[in-house]
Amino acid sequence: MTLGPSALIIDDEPQIRRFLRITLEANGYQVHEAKTGGDGLIEAATLRPDIILLDWGLPDQDGITILKRLREWTHTPVIMLTVRSGDQDKIAALDSGADDYLTKPFSTGELLARMRVALRHALPTQTEEIFMAGPLHVDLSRRIVTVNDEPIKLTLTEYALLRLLVQNAGRALTNKAILREVWGKEYVDEVHYVRVYMGNLRAKIEADPARPKLLLTEPGVGYRLAAPDA
């Protein structure tokens, strides 16, 4: 029997760990648990899980501290679990290296979808890839973008922005991360650049730019391109 991906849950609440274990095992995951940040670091180093679910509010160290320590030596996907819903908290998690975040309480479907996206991004990058989400097709190797099979003409910056979103489809990207990757680190405070160019992309890609279904806003944080299976 083929074993599914392994998941490490780092959370001090027994009921949360139990809920996650039941949910993940029912969907084919191998599940491991840790009650504290310190134990979680040891388990992560020992078990080398495929994905980590990390609670923000741990009894010994906060989740951001644990996340930063993990990022010193591993690129294992990490999804932050938190009761915090503030924009700055989400930005702090993403900028510290989280692949995604979920605000408690969350649905089983959303958790599993976010995990699938994070695991997909952990796979080796293919040299040729065609991204498809609804009417949008992006051929990264040929730099061809079509919507409903009609070619879309993009500027170099618009294409660079779309390519970044495609490469991170399903993941929330902060404005700072987008600016750093597309425009350069000296532009990380020029948030209006992102807003203007996202508006341009939506005008060319979305059926109704005012109600986007692909290029989604993460309020106060940044943007997310809808994942192919979303």
C-alpha cells in the first residue's frame, strides 16, 4: 500500500490536534503531533514531514519564532493556524516564511485545499508548464497567455506579475513580496504599483474586473491567484 504524505501538527490544544488527526488520516495523510514549539522543532528535524501545520499561540514560543527557526534549515511547507485575523498578523506570517495561513475556525475543505496547494508547490519545478484555471491558460515556456482561447497581449511587467502569481497559484502573496520579486527590493514600499498593475491584469483577464474570480484580493495583505482546483 502506498503511504500518503506525512503531516506534523504543532498545536497545544488536544481537541484541535484530535480534529486534525481524524481529518487528515481520513484523507490519506500520515499524522504526527507535537504539543510545544520545542517538541515540534525536534519532531520536524527527526521525522522530516512533507507538511507542517503550526499553531501561532504555543505555550513555550510563539509560532512565528518557531517558523523562523524552521526556515533556517528547511523549506518544508508550513501552514500557520491562528485565531488572529488582523492583516498585520497575516503579513507577518507570510513574510516570515509561511506558505499559507488559516484563521480558526476553518472548514475541512479549505484546510485540505490549502494543503494540496502547499504540497504541490513543494514539488520540483517543471521546465515546461501550462497553467490552467477556468478560462485562463498560461504557457510559461512559450510566454503565451490566453483567455477563452483568445490570445492576451501583456506588457513585460504585467507578464512578470502574472507569472509570479501563476508560480504561486493558490497562495497568498503580500504586496511586499510581489514588489520585491517583480520590481526589486528598492520598491517594496510602492504598494500603488501592485494595485495599478493588478487592475490592468484584471481588465485583460477577468470577465468582470469588478468581481474577479481568478485574481483575488487578500484584504490588507496582498493577492492570491485562484488555484486550478479551487
